[in-house]
Amino acid sequence: MKRIAVIGGGITGITTAYTLAKRGFDVTVYEKHRYAAMETSFANGGQLSASNAEVWNNWQTVMKGIKWMSRRDAPLLVNPKPSWHKLSWFAEFMAAIPQYEKNTTETARLAIAARDYLFAWAQEEGIDFDLKKQGILHIYRDKAGFDHAARVSRLLSAGGLERRSVTPDEMKAIEPTLAGDYYGGFFTESDSTGDIHKFTNGLADAIQRLGVKTCYGQTVTELGADERNAWVTVDDGTGQSRDTFDGVVICAGVGSRGLAKKLGDRVNIYPVKGYSITVELDDEASQKAAPTVSLLDDATKIVTSRLGDGRFRIAGTAEFSGYNRDIKDDRIRPLTRWVEQCFPGVCTRKVVPWAGLRPMLPNMMPKVGQGSLPTVFYNTGHGHLGWTLSAITAEMVAEEMSRKF
């Protein structure tokens, strides 16, 4: 039985360990935190959204980023302080603009393929993660935004996704609690939402039942590989230990870039910070005033999900400011204001803020598969669609490893 190390205990690491274990590998997961899903898989927007498959590589995004650089509350904020990492990332980002249409269509195809696996795993393992299969409604306040969405719909359709345009009256019928004036929207009935943290921890319990060794609270200090083996050195706070494996899979989110460098690979992931708030719906009036259908407001880059009866998750913004994990008030306030404007009946007295670093590659496509060595594999760089794509990319890397080991 081949021994495989998986580095990272977020959504991609846990799903990768699951798919490898199901194929008969002897798997060990290393995670620096005490529990699974404690970083970017902790409190994201909650959407399983093929309809959000549009990659960001277009000139419209570039111009918005330049325009918004002076606004601290902008949906897309780029810290002007230069670094070689940031400059190289943006140069590659712009170089990928010609692949915008192809990559958007391919991302939609992957997102659709991921659904069946994820739902099947949850059913097989008995995981309750506040799943709601009520679709996602994209909302637009002006004709320009709506027309752009129509063009994106054609790319999503080429990837196999069905979504339809809806009038303001139809939007109101889909989600009656939504306040405000809108030009129109697009509704994707096949999309869904849920709690990524609950799902990841449920699957983390499942991999232990399958015999996976989970090494939580252990930081990887050294990593190496050659043509025949990979070796991992970790520190658990009391001392260091080293183990040797037949192969290693890097699923370490924004830490993947540094680990890849140790293995002789260049994986140019940049940490793009996103924020969320979780509104606690403690009173009956707020529960009735909060939406049950998931929303995506394209102009403000805000997404929502209803997690059970008592929680309303609002997430968004993209901030390029390095590995800074600080939760900034001027980035949280727009999320709270958005709730108060769009759902005025929801009490925002009890709001829990959060921030996480999305691991993004310049072309917005994840790195999945073998590295430069036959013992090294990657499943990382999923950006804002980590949960949406995780099941299919885990299957892809496990299938490739099954063929090669």
C-alpha cells in the first residue's frame, strides 16, 4: 500500500485525503492548526456556485482595481505598496486575459462536475452542513451590469450551466425579502449553499473512519522529494519528527507557494483577502426578514447564504495586501450596511466578522496534478471557488495518482 502525505487540512486537503483513502492509499494529513478548516475554509460565503465561475482576467477588472485604489471600502482593493511577488502575479494575471472565455467555461464545467461528488459524499457519510438547494440569484442595478452578465451566461452555458434572466418582478417572487430597485437578474436553480466549516469537519471525521492518520497541530518545517520518495519534517510544539512517503500532495492554500519552492516548483499563488460577517438571527422577525435564496450582488462583489434558521452569512470584497490577516473595520462596515439596505428587517446588533486569505493563481485556475517530480502533486490555488471546485479537483488528483502509483 502506497503511503501518501497530504499537506493542509482545509477543504482541499480533506477532500483529497478522502478520495485517496477511498482508492486504497495509506494517507497522512498534516495540518498546523488544532482542527480542520480553521483558515479560509472557516467562514466563507457558503456558495456552491457554478454561476460564479467567471474568472477575473478581463480589462474591466483591471480598470476597476485602478479606479478603486483610493477607496478603503472598495469591493476590490489593491495595496499600492509594490513587491516582486505582487508585480509578477499581476503581470501574469494580465497575460492570462486572452484565456478569459476559455477559463470561465472550463471553470463552470468543473463546478458542475463537482456537485455530484460532494452531495454523494455528504449522503454517504451522513454529514449535515446546512445544505440549501434553492439556487443562486445574481442581482443587477443597471443595464451595463445586466448586459455583462448576459455575455457571461453564454460562456457558462458553453460549460453546461443553465441559468435564466429574470425581471425585477420575478426577482421579487424568487426572494420576497429583497429590498431595493433593480434592473434585472439571473437565476441559477441548480446552485446551492451550505456551511463549509461543518462540511469539512464532517468529512474530516469520515477520513479517520477510513483509516487516515490526521496530524493536527503540526507545522511542516522541512519538505523534500526525489524520484522515489518524499519526506516531511514537522514540529508539534514539543519537538520535530520526520517521516518518509511514496508521494506528497500540497493542499496548503496560501502556504503552497513556499512549499512548492522547496520542491523545485513555481506555484505563483497570491493571498487575496476576503471578508465575511455572520449575522445571528436571534429573533423571529429577523429570521422572517432574512433571505432563504442565496444572492450575488455583482456590483459590490457580495454573496450571501442562509445557514439554517439562525444564521445569515454575507461575504465579499477582494484585498491584495499580502499575508495580512487583520480584520479591518472599514472592510466589514460595507457588508453590514449592505444587509441593512437590502434586508432592513434584519437586526444587525449581533454580527461576527471574519477574514481569510484566498489562494489565487494569476489565471484563476487551480493547480491540479503532478509537479516536476513524479512523487509530488498539487491540489491548490482555487481562489474564490475553493469549496465549489474541491470535490472534482480532489477526484482528479486522486485519479492521476492511482494511475502513477
